[in-house]
Amino acid sequence: MPAHATPSEVSATPRRDDIRAAAVRLFAERGYYGTGMRDIAEAVGMRASSLYNHVDSKQTLLREIMVATMATLLDEHERVLRTTDDCAEQLRRSMEAHVRYHARHPLEVQVGNREIASLDEPARGEIRELRRRYAQSWQALIERGIAEGRFETASAQLSTYAILEMGIGVSLWYREGGPLGESEVAYHYGDMALRLVQAAAPRPRRRAAPRSRGAAGA
Amino acid sequence: MPAHATPSEVSATPRRDDIRAAAVRLFAERGYYGTGMRDIAEAVGMRASSLYNHVDSKQTLLREIMVATMATLLDEHERVLRTTDDCAEQLRRSMEAHVRYHARHPLEVQVGNREIASLDEPARGEIRELRRRYAQSWQALIERGIAEGRFETASAQLSTYAILEMGIGVSLWYREGGPLGESEVAYHYGDMALRLVQAAAPRPRRRAAPRSRGAAGA
DNA sequence: CATACTGACGAATCATCATTAGCCTGTGCT
DNA sequence: AGCACAGGCTAATGATGATTCGTCAGTATG
């Protein structure tokens, strides 16, 4: 560790992690501006001024939370795409991963979705870019499915957004210990994503069958 | 008009409308806290102190914007439910109305979805209650469809949220003059909503047919 | 004309809040 | 022991922002 490292260059410490976690919780609950450094400090059992021994600034805290969220989602998505070549299965697994992340990290994603305007530039632009890349990655997948004749949708973009937004909502309502477990929710959302693009599912006995399955009620 | 009416009790005036519109735009773009009264004032061509001749406070502005949005959505939903008795058609039309509102009033709904934490109590609780009622109204519709054997879904609540959130996203990406017009978008979302609940569509020739259509790829 | 009201302005107020600076204590190292 | 450092505290700083207050000008009314 360099002698003059600033807090933001220091690896995680228990204190920093506590501060980060408290910030996530309070930002999600009260909003960025509705949360003062005094509130965060109190949550970790110290005074506001002492936070600056561990973090650069309130803005840095917010930025790091949001960048970490997007980075994880992007990584997860890339990782999932590599687990199979089948576009429908890729979509299903992508949806499941997306939903699982939202179920496990509801507060982070709520902050990430709601507090973009609270970020100063250039961080705001950076986050927007990361989000654009994430959506574009999904859209490319759906376009591949369309090109392969596996998905049927009027617009890859419309489907992309519908699917992503549908999954984002999980962070708002899912509760561990509720009627549906995380895996069930992920499963249903995977199913629903395929329905939204009217995916022809890969089935062993359907290797040479016509691909079109039609819409519900079609 | 009573001699001692406060601004919030006065009916709309051009000035008040201008202020409201400017607030919607700026709140959506910069966030509630990222928007100062000076910014709103400048947008309508006056000084911040003069705004108080027309509005009670910044909080009142925010509250009114958010209440009006929810009230309209609730009214629209109720109105649509009365246009038909068929649950699938009700769902389709509800979705179309929901999406149309989001397409036409993107900024209002963005503010409504993002700035809940910026509201002081008791307004915050009131808005949450309105949102809960809206979701509950949709869930009741889906439960009716399930009870009638017309919809098939593991959870009415899960489907409700998936559908609502999917539609909310329209406010983020839809642009008038884009590749898809508002009616097309509404149509596709109506379709997708039915697919999400695996609705047995009413078709003249399917009166006696088995209702199950199965999931995509089923 | 005189009066009352509306609404625009500038200046000021007051509260809040992120952050800095200086001090102190405990710990580890030589 | 002495020294350096980390990290906790109090007090203070400086900026920001919502709102109030007083003034003035324009307009309408009797």
C-alpha cells in the first residue's frame, strides 16, 4: 500500500464495508439527499467527521455503490452468456441471473436506479454508459435470437426494455421468506422472458419441427 | 373564491401551470434536490421569491405532481375496467392505458417513481397508499382471470408486478417520433401482458376449445 | 383621484449539511 | 522510552437553498 494512498484506493476494511453497507441501506430508504453523513455515521457508531478517515466523500460513496452494482450485473451477464450457445437458454439464464441479483441486492439496485440524478458529472455519464452497455448486451442477444428465427418480436429494443424493467421490479417486491423463494421467482421470470419473445424452446424431439409456437391465444 | 384562499386552493392559472410544468421537467431531469427554486423560477422567467405568490412550497409542488399522476392512473384503470367484462380484454386494455399514460407523461411518472423518498410525511405515506391501491387493483383483475380459468400463473402478485414494472419502463425509453408509435407500443405491451399470464384469448372459433395454450415452447 | 390588490423584485434570514482542522488516545515499531 | 500513525472527537467553516419580508409598480374598482 503506497504511503500516500487516499481512502478510495485502499482495499476494503471492515469499517469501510460497514460504512458502505449503511450508506446503501439509508440511501435506498431515504434517498441520497435525505441521508446525511451524520445519519451514516450514527448507523456505524461514530461521528460524521470520522467517516472521512475511511471514505473520500459522500459522492464517492454513491459512485462506488452504483459502479459496483453495474459492474457486477455486466460481469454476471457476460458469464452467463458463456454457459451455453443456445440463445433461448442464454436469455433464460440471463433473466434468472438478473432477477437473482435484484432479489439478493434490492437496496443496491434501488439506489442504482433512483439516484442517477444525484451523481455529479462525470460519474453520472459513466453510470449512464454502463447502463447503456448492459441494455445493449441484452438487445444483442435478443437480436441474435431473432436472426436465428428463434425469437419473434416486433422490436428487439422494446423487448429488451420490457424484460429488463420487469426484472428490475423484483427489487421492489421480493422478500426472502415470502411465499415464493428466490429460485422460484427466478424460474418464473426466466419463463416469462421467453414468453415475451415468443421463444421456440429447444426440445430434443423438436429438432426438426417448425419453430413457431405462436403467442398465447394465437 | 374565498378572500383568504392560499395558493394551493386556487384553481389553475397559466402561471401556476407553467411553474408546475417547469418543476416536472426539472425534477425529472435533475432530481428534486438537484432542482432549486431558483432553477424553476428561471425556467418560467421570474425570481425564486416570486414563486411563492403562486405555490405554497417546493414540497407542495412535488406532492401535487405525484398525487395527480397516481390519481390519473387510478381513474384510467377504473374507467378501462368498465369497458368490458372479459378479464383478458380488461387486462389488455389496462395495459394499453398504463403504457399510453407512461408514453405521454414520461416525466411525471419518472418523478412519481423516483422521488417518493423526497416527500415528507404524511404525503409520502399517502403516495405509497395510492400506489398500493393501484397495484392491488391490477392484482384483483389477474386473480379474477385465474379464478375464471382464463389466466395461468404461479402467483397473481408476481404477475402483477412484472406487468406493471414492464410498463413503467416505457417512460424511460419511448420517444414520440421513434420507430414505433404510441399505439404500436401500447398494442405490443397489451399482447405481452396477456402472454405473461398465459391468457386464453377470446376467439370466436375457440369457444369450445381447450383453453390452455401453454407457455412458449411448451 | 384614492384605495386595494396582485405579483414581481432584491435583500435577508435561518437552517442544514458536507467537509476541514486541530486535538487526543491507543497501538505498534524501533 | 520516543515516535509515527490511525482513527475517533469537537468545533468550526463555508456553501447552499427554501422561504420570508419589505418595496414598488401596474391594474382594477368605487
